[in-house]
Amino acid sequence: MKFFNVKTVEETFSLIDEKISKINGTETCPLKEALHRVLAEDITAKENVPAFDRSTVDGYAVFARDTYGSSESMPGFLTAAGEVEMGEEAVFPLSRGNAIYVPTGGMLPPNSDSVLMIEHCEDIGGLLNTYRQVAPGENVIRAGEDIKAGETILKAGTKLRPQEIGALASLGVREVPVYRKITAAYLSTGDEIVPYETESLETGQVRDINFLTVAGLADEWGIDVIYGGITADEYGEFSERARELYERADCLILSGGSSVGAKDYTTEVIQSLGEPGVFVHGISIKPGKPTILAVADGKPVIGLPGHPASAMIIFRLFGERILKRLKGEDTGSRPERIYARITKNIASSPGRSDYIRVRLTETEGEWWAEPIIGKSGLITTLVKSDGIVEINSAKEGISQGDYVPVILST
Amino acid sequence: MKFFNVKTVEETFSLIDEKISKINGTETCPLKEALHRVLAEDITAKENVPAFDRSTVDGYAVFARDTYGSSESMPGFLTAAGEVEMGEEAVFPLSRGNAIYVPTGGMLPPNSDSVLMIEHCEDIGGLLNTYRQVAPGENVIRAGEDIKAGETILKAGTKLRPQEIGALASLGVREVPVYRKITAAYLSTGDEIVPYETESLETGQVRDINFLTVAGLADEWGIDVIYGGITADEYGEFSERARELYERADCLILSGGSSVGAKDYTTEVIQSLGEPGVFVHGISIKPGKPTILAVADGKPVIGLPGHPASAMIIFRLFGERILKRLKGEDTGSRPERIYARITKNIASSPGRSDYIRVRLTETEGEWWAEPIIGKSGLITTLVKSDGIVEINSAKEGISQGDYVPVILST
């Protein structure tokens, strides 16, 4: 058996990025079911959006220079020479000295280069009085101004938010190549753990609540979790159940094993699943030190601490990164944390990252983070919290009023 | 027909809070399916969590005063008097001068008041050498310290996040009273609009992309949207389709109608659905001015502008508030925006709220918001954005380096 050193949070993230690769397996998904799926290929536009020059206002398509000098006090005059119908092709080109009515979103007549808003002119029996001048391109969206044919509009690894779905729809894309959905499996260990549905507890028993918090977070990341039940602290049973679940899923999550027996078994069981095995065994973090991370033949295995609050924080920090990498998602730059000012001094040991649950309040354009009192094992501290403040391992603590990063809870 | 004044953003939010009430209708939902549902009743704890005094570490349950004065250089001595098994009741009380081994999560023996970590003592043939002193309560979670029997732990209106589900599971709650799910219905209007699946467009036509962006956002708020198709700019058909969809759903969303005909009809159609009708007709906002908000016999009706980007921003701002109020959710204090520093000066008209799409980048512990260049009608401006900066109506603009609120996109 290998020996492991406790890793810092920063080392743990680097190791995750190094060890966890995306799954194989892509599929084609109808666009209307593709929300929050991850693109498996770059998407190139096959046409321009918009497909034609459009007006962004109700008004008159003109030659901009025909309006130069027009003002309220010195109107110009043009000939109102017809109208473009909504949804119809504008076939008749505009001639100098003329103006053609175009509704918002309507097509610009050939030759016209701008639109004078209806509020800035007046059609008096076919003579259009113009009270303002416009510049070329004003109130117009050019063909291809939103998306140009041939342009790569979305890259592989992009999670499809509503706006990406909209952009794809504007191109007439009906189905998209995405990574297949992934499934995780969850197993609780511990002689004291009973199903959460247990109506009345015997003394010494505790309900298994980590499954629901883990499955809830995974659901928010678009991942289903198979419930594998609770195994007793007995190597044979634990190992067999873990193996069976590992085979059925893309990722195995083990919770608990807070008793000494289970602690011993967990590493051994994980090492037996496949190579290269455990790469993080203990993280210099509070709460959540006894975390185990592994890869067994390409499938990640996450050993969570048993305390519900610790398990949730660890899963939020490292489980999310692991599962998003596994599902092919680019975990790049979108902000998942904000900055707030801490309301109290908090001490921390250098070399260890601390995660402090906080309630956020907004005061005069700033967020203030108020630490939640209570031992780290308490699930209610998370219920009361809006997020967690990170004190990274380089710091010896933070002082009242300091700006601190807050990882928001959902 | 009534006349309407354009409302400010602040007035619009106040009117929404005044006019939109939560739906009638609650149901009982199994806890494991209750993620993101909204509680319809306060939840009171029926038991203590934990149910018994637990150790938070592997160690020895002791009388704290028996350890006073112990240190590495001057160890104390206690008698190692047995062990508590995980998940078992600790029946034998602790006597003075003794220590009983308890695993993490195990039950404390009667009389003991604290736990000395295993790292801080050594069992030498039944004689426990203690190298540190502990304080009463150290390394112990008391019965009821997380949740006290009789305590209201969650209030009606709470959206159930993973941690709330966990807290309920810890109490053995198997089902919860929630508001029923709500459904919205969506109808596009406009002669130029064709289904988004349309493979090739005729000149002048535009694909209907607002349905997918609206349904995508609603999905993130836990709401299904029925697609009602596209209606031509013809009062009879528009009115009939709107009425039919209004009857089938809890909220009606109308998109587009950017042509003059549709603009006229939309208000009339909405007013015909029920009392009191339209309460916002035009908002002093950019983009999204031609927004219509109404209540018809208790059901909200949202008239979105036709431009895809405007429609999405309006729906994110006002649609979310309307739908969350409708589904009974407390829209209280959880942060949905962050503060960032703007990278450029941006002018704005006083009296109008501007929403600027931005990309966020993190530099030395601060978020910087970089405005996205491009006309407001372009859907790709939202694809490139991480959020939208609000310049409220009291301001004449913002200057480079100013802290500004950013509403994050998902």
C-alpha cells in the first residue's frame, strides 16, 4: 500500500485537472432538449444571422445623406415611396430623394443604408418631412452582423445556456452533437447509518442524508446519481457493493466510513477497483480533511467525509470540478464566486484552506459576509448560509472588512 | 382603452410585487423528488438532531477536568476503560479518572463532557497518557445542537436547495408540503416569424428563437413552458390562440409582435383576457422598452419585446420575479448579482435604466466587467456575456473603475 501526503487545495485542483479526462461517447440531441448539455464539437454557422439587412425600428429606409442637415427647425423633404411588408422581401430598390416605410425587423430595400425613426419624421400626403439626420448604418442590423456564415460560433466543451440555444436556433440548427449524459453511483458506509426514511431511530443511529445532498448538487450539474444503499463496515460486503456500482456508473461516490474500520477499508476498496488508484488521500482543508480522490481505469472515485456539512462542501468544491471535467465541460472562466467583505476577524492556520459558511447581506452597494456560528458538522449551518468564504492556505486569517471570495450556493 | 405611462424599473418591480400573488394549490411531494420545489408550510422539527451527544473525532470520552494540566512535557494519566461501538448505545457511564474510546460520530457515554483526540493521547497497556487538556464540550456535538425538537427549521416559501433537503432528511421527513408546479404557455406573433426548425428561410423571414430562450430560463426556475406556436398578425386568430393558451396555463407569455399591427393587437388581446388587465405598458429601460405586463383574473400575462436579446433580458429581470412570486417562492435576500468594476465609461440617460452585457474577468481578487460591443438586438452579445450590468435610472452613466452590480447569467 502506498503512503500519501495530505495535499493542499491548490494541489488537489491541479491533480484533478491532470488525472480526470472527459468521457468517451457523444450523441446527437434535438436542440429543444439540449439545455445544459455540453457541446462535443465546434459549431460553425452555415448562414448569416440576420439573413438580410433589417430595421431595428419602425421608420423610413433612406439614403443617410438625403437626411443631412435635417432638424426640427429646418426639416428636409423626401418622397414617401411605398412600404415594405413584414416578412416580405423588399424588392424595389430605393432611389435618391425617396424613403420607404419599414417596420421593426423588416427588410431594408436595396440601396438604402439607414432608417429614420417614425418619431423623427412626418408623412404629409406623400411628402415626408424629416426632422433629424441619420448616419449610414443607423437603426439597421446588417446581414451577418449577429453571426457570419463560416464563423465558429460555439466551441466544443461549451455548456448550452438558454442564450446559446437561442443562437443555435437562429441558425436553424435542429440537433447538436453533445457528450452523452453521465451517471454517478453513491454508496454509504457505516454501521451507524440507516436509510433517511427511517421513522424512528435507535440510540446511536444516524440517518443517511448525504445521498440526498450529493444527488441534489449533482442534479444541478445535470448528472443523475444511482443510490447504492448503505453497506456495513465489513470489507467483503463493502468491496463487492462498491465494485458492482463502479461497473454501473461513470463515477463512484463513497460517503462516510467515519468509523475506524471503514476508514481502513475505504482506501483498500478504492485501490482494488483499478489503476492508477488514489491520487489524493487527505486534503489540508477545514472542513473535509479525510477526503479521498482516485481514478480507477478512467472512472473517478470520490471518497467523501461522513459529516454531512463537510461532505457537501467537499462535493461542491472538488466533486463539481471532477464531474464537469468528466462530462466534457469547459470549466473556464464563468464566475462561480463573488467578492464580499467579511464582518469579523477569522483566524486560520497557514498551510490549510478554511471554508467558512456565511450569510450575505447587501449594504450600500457592497456584499457583506457574516460567518455562521456553529460547529462544522451541522447541516443547519449550510441551511442558514448563502455561500462559503475561502481563506486560502497562504493566509493566517482575515480581518474585518477584508474582501474575500465567496462561493455561492445555489 | 386605458392610457399608460412608461414605468421605471423600480416602479415595475413594485407593481409586480403588488399585483402578482402566489397560486392556489399545494401538494405533498416525496422528499427525494422535492429538490427546488417551494415549501407551502413551515416545517417544525419533531426530534433533536443529532438525537444523542456525538463525538466529532476519533478519541477518548473524558471528564474535561481530568485532563487539566496535561501537556506533551507533563502528560496526565487515565484508565482506558472500554470502547463505544459505532451505531451502538453507550450504556456504561464514565467514572472519574477513566476514559472510554469513541469513534467519530459515535455516542458519548453518560457523564462524559468532552473528547480527547486520539492524536493527543496514547494507550499504553490500559494506561492512557494524555498530552493535552480539553475544555468541556470540546469535540462533541450535543443532542439537538444541529436542530432542536419543536424548532421551526424552514419557513413556507423556502426553495429547497440540496442543504434544505439534507436537513429535512436528518429529521426523517419523508414527504413535504409544496406548492404545485406551475406551467406557462408561450405564443409568438409576427408575419415574419417562422418555426426555428425551418431549414431554409425565405427572404424577410426570421426564425422563432424566443421560445427556446424563454423556455430555457423558465426551466432553470423549475417551470415548464407549453409551446403555442406562431400566430399571424390578425386579431381574430391571435386573440383565439391567446385565449386558448391562457386557459391551459398559469401564466401566458407573448413574444414579438414587432410589426405595427401586432403592437396594436397585443394590448387589446391582453385586455380581453380578464381583469384588471395591463399594469405596465412600456418600461423606461434599454433594451426592452416595449414590454407589457398584465394580470388577467389572477394569471400573469407577459408581453415580451420581439428582439431576442431584449426578450431574454426582460424575461430574466421581470419574468423571473413574476414567475417566482406566482410559484410561492420567497424572493428575499439570496444574492443574484455580484459587484464588479467596469472597464470603460458608459453614458446613460437619467430616468432610464440601462442593462449592459458584460464579460467578467478576475484580476487580483476583483471582478472586472468588460462591456460587450454590439447592437442590443444581437443574440451573440448574450452568448459572449457572463452577466448584465445595471445602470439604474438615477444615474447619468458610470465611469471606468466604478463598482457596478452585475446580474449573473446561468
